[in-house]
Amino acid sequence: MSPGPVVRNEIGGTATVHGPVVQAGRIDTLTVAAAVPAILPGSPAPRLLPAPAPHFTDQHDELARLTALLDGADGTLEEDPAPRVVVLTGTGGIGKSATALHFAARLRDRYGGGQLHADLRGDATATAATPSTVLVRFLRALGVAPPYLPADEQEQIDWYRTLTADRRMLTVLDNAHSAAQVLPLLPTGPGSLTLVTSRRRLDGLTREAGARVIQLPPLGPADAALLLTRLSGREAPHPAAAEAVARRCGGLPLALCMAGERLAVRTHLTWQQLEQDMATAAAPSDEPGNDGTDSLTTDPVTAAADTSYDDLTPGAARLYRLGGLRPWPALTAPAAAALTEVTEPEAADLLDELAAIHLLEEHAAGRYRHHDLLRVHAERRALRVDGHPRAAAAVGRLLRHHLAAAAAADARVMPGRWHLGPAYDRLPPDPRTAEQATDWLLAERENLVEAVRTADEYGLDDLTWQLCEALWSLFLRHGFHQDWLATHRLGVRAAARCPAVPEAEGRMHAQLGFALKGLGRLDEAEQAFTAAAEADRRCGHRRGEATAVESLGLVRLEQRRYEEAEACFLAAEALTDDPRARALLAHHRGRALSGRGEHARAAATLEQAGRLMTELPVPDTYNQARVLTSLGQAALAAGDRERAADVLAEAAGRMRQEKAPVQDAALAELRARAAATPDERRVFLTEAAGLHERLGSPRAAALRAELAATDTTDASDA
């Protein structure tokens, strides 16, 4: 089932979620079964391609082969051919990404349906992006409204195929790990083209998608020398000098870029001296015990990296080394400052210094990363120069930076939530809006996921579960359920090993439970919430136990196990003295009673919940409106349309004050069901359809069809 709409949702009694929540099934007032993806009106065609490299050289034959695959026999563009898939493969540093982006830039005008790009981070199984993670990003780029993003990966695939079926798309999937990773990401529209880069041949794509594989060779001597000349900005004294350096680089663009930039930066360095430096760097080390098989510099890329590294200032060299200890998706100035213990302006200068000579690449404004070959080089340098203790200390500093930053953003997005982690106890004032904090979490998501994985691998259990806690608002609102599951399974195990904070285990089980609930895996969610309740019961954490039992009741509501749900809510009430929590639990009990068909008891319980809401020291007008909505639904179920109309009108008035358009749309639909006349019903259906259209909701089309059918019926009756 597709995620239904929600603007705020009560979790844990005293915590209120503001904003869209990505979950599955019945959330609040209506179940939304999406027949089509929910597209925001006026969404432009996506344009996600990065700019191509400015000094692209050669690969003429390969570019000609790519063009021939797309053009007809007479050299003109084929009309509506089947979707094409091309795999560019070759050794690391050969220029696969640059070739793909250069070709894509030449072709972008052919693809009016939009262009997509993703780095699949396929250097290793552990770092490879899941299809679901990429699909969420692609669906958002294609205009799917965030509240309606599906949580289930297969449903994401289905929606993606539906959305691309009538679009001529150009997609670049960089650094793929496997065919299984790529296949769900292929657009289906006629004439679409997908360029995949990988060090592997990905034979599965040939079988399953008819992919053509193009092996990229190293640059030839003349083109390699030309690239060096372009990058360095100066001519070699004679062709042989440039060709000698090019040979040392093995024709690999990555090595050539580092060598060329070294010549550009060191204006007094001669071509002959550069070639000699690279020859020396390429020689096996004569360190004691080294037989040559463990040399840092047995290939052109590492030889070029060594010579560039030797020119670095001490601060830049340290940042290069320590930044390569983990496969961070991005290094920013704040992160680099934490890693190297310098100020942010100093860190920004060091990042620029490294990017200027291609030891780092700036893949987005202010965001840098190592090429994976250079990351290995940097990591080995760090372990030799800094040693394991100082390297581990640097990683710990960066993890604590990520935790503090994530906790600050999470607290800004959800200020009413109670926390366990010490990181929340010392947060400075945050001038950002909740929207700005959310944007930061979205931008840093991959780094934060890597931080959880790193903390786990380093045995830092306290940081592991605290990082998971700080990811709550990001995952709850925006999904990324595969990341949610992967991180929180680590968090559950880490929390169980932290006796100093026994309450953490229950929190991790509970947060994992919501991930499973969002995926519609209700039986597993029930197990997680049961485990959370048991963990909190063991350590005497009544507040956490109440939250877990309440959450278990919400699962049973979705399972239509209404009697068991009511029992959970009663048990949770017995565990808490918090007035707001008891009001919310009374609301839940009323919904359970309504589900059982006990309309009189449901109405009485919901009226009690409304009174409790009005008596709170701090008014909660939003939840007062929610209680009235449930009371109106109960009246409808009991057949009392007049009572339902009155209550829902009051609910709608209060909800409009809360600026909650998703709930406004749901209430308009309910009011249409309670309408006394056809004209009144048409008014509310029109209002609901308009609201759903502005939200990009999948309900809009169904409501417009219902309105059309109503008009047709009225016309025939006339």
C-alpha cells in the first residue's frame, strides 16, 4: 500500500512530529491507495547532470561508437528506439566518469524528459548505494511529492518505471557495483539512454537489458601529452619530455591530471624533473621487511599521487591522509576542521589546496571527496605517518562532529521530542529554521549513514546508537528505509552493549520498529516494539515503555486487531502521568473502539480525549482538530451524518488555523461524505480535489473522476 498523507503524527505520547511523515498504510483520517505516482504540479524535468571536465581529451573512437549506437544508418537520430544501455568499463583512473559526462553533455538536448545522475559508490559492497536510496532521490527529482514517496523498494521501482515510461530520459549511473544495483534504476521510456560506468563488465546488464559494453583504453601518447600541456598551461621543451611523463602516467587521466596540475602549481619544476620524481616514486620501497609487494607506489596513479603529496603543506598533507581513513561521501569545511583540529576557514583553504592538484575532487559546491584509488593511498599514508592511535582519534573527532551537528538539526526539526543522548544536552542556540535544518540533514544523509557504520566498525557503541537517535527526524519524514534499517540494526546491537545508558536499547528497538512499520512489515514491527517494551521494563524506564506499548497499539490498529490495540493503549495509560500523553492515548482508544463498531463508546472516549486536550497547560489545537476528525468519522460510521457534518466543520475550522493542507484535504473528503445535499457534496469534493492537486497527491485524479461522474448523474437526472 502506498504511504498515506500525514502532517503531524503522535509518537511516544509526548513527542509531536511536524511535517510530512513517510509511512505506509492508514495513518490518520483516510487510507490513500495510489493508482498513479503523486506528482507535484508544475514539476520541471530534472537536470541532475554535473558539469563535464573542462580538459577532456581523446576517447574519440569510444565517443564515435557511442554515437553510432544512437544514430541510424544515415547518421540521423533514430525515431523512438528502444531504451539503450551502455556500460563504460575500464581500470580505475581511466576516465570512465569523465567520458560519460562529456558524452552526456553533448547529448543533453536530445532528452527533453530530463537527465538524472547518481554516484552508486560501487567501489566496495559495503559502500555501494542501495537501489532504494537512489530511487527515492530520483522520484523526488521527477516531482513525486515527499509525503507520497513509497517506502517499499518494489513499489519505488514500479513508480519509477511508470514515471519514465513516456519520457525520453538521459541517465548517468556512475561507479556501479553490480547489475543488480543498476537494473532497478533503468528508465523505460522509448529513446532513453543510460550510461553506466564500472570497473566490472556487468554482464548481467547485457543479458537483462541488452547493454553494450565499451572498454575504455588508456590515452595514447599524443593525447596524453596534449592533456598534460592543457593542464599545466605550458609547452614541453620537446615532445619527448611530455611523452616521457605521459608514459609514467600510464595513459591514465587521473594520474595525468595530478602530474599536469603539479607542473602548473610548481612553475620552476621541469618536465624532466617531474619524470624523474615519478620514476623514483614508482620504485619499490626499500623499507626493512618490504619485498616490493606492499609498496605504496607500484602503479602510475599512486606514483603521481606520491609526487603531488610531497609538495603539500603539512596541514594539507594531514587532511589528505586523515580524510582517507574512511570512504566519506563528502568532506566539508566543518568536517575537515574537526578532523584536523583547525578552524573552518583554514580547513576550507586546505580543501581548496588539495582540489587544485586533484588529490581531492570537488563534486558539489563546498563538498569534496577522494577518488577511491587515492583514498586507499591516503589511508595507507595515514597509517604509516600518523599510526593507528592518532588515526583512530581523528576518526573519533569526526564522528563526534557529525553527532553534534545531526543532534542540533534533529532538535531544530522536532523541538518537542525527548532525547537520551548526551549530545542533546549541550546544544548551542540554532538560528536555522526547521526547513533549513531538514535541508542540512538531507544533504548530509550519506555522511551520517557512513558515520553510523564507522562508529560500529570502530567499536564505539555509544556513538553508534546516539547517531541513530539523531537520524530520527530525517528518516521519519523522508524515508530512506533501507538506510534506516541498516543503521538501526547496528544501533540496536550497540545500545545493548551500553549498560551506562540502559534506556538506549528500548529507544533503538522502537525507532527500528517505525522503520519496519513504514515498510508495511507489521509483524516485524510488532516484534521490535515488543522488544522495546521489554527492554524499557527491565531497566525501569516507564516513559520509554509507555511509548513502546503505545506504538505496539498503533501497529495493531493497522492490523485491525482493535481489541488488542485498545488493551495496549490502556496499558500505556497506566504507565504515564503525563496529561498530554493520556489525552493522545484516549484518542487512540476511541479510534480502536470505532474500528470495533462500538460507536457509542467510541464517541464518549473521543469526547473525553477532546476535553483532556482543552485542559492541557499548553493548548494543542492541532490534536484537538484531530480528535474532532476522529469523532466525525465515528459519527459517519454510526450513520449519524448530521452530527458528523457539525463535528467535521468544527475540525476543519481548527485545522485551517494549523496550516495543515494534507489534513485539510482529508477533512474535505470526509465532509463530502457527510454532506446533506448533492450541491454541498460537490463543493467539498471540489475543495478536496484542489487541495490534493496542489499537494501532488494521488487522490486528485480519483476525486476529479468522482466529480465528473457526479455531474454526469445530475445531468441525466435533469
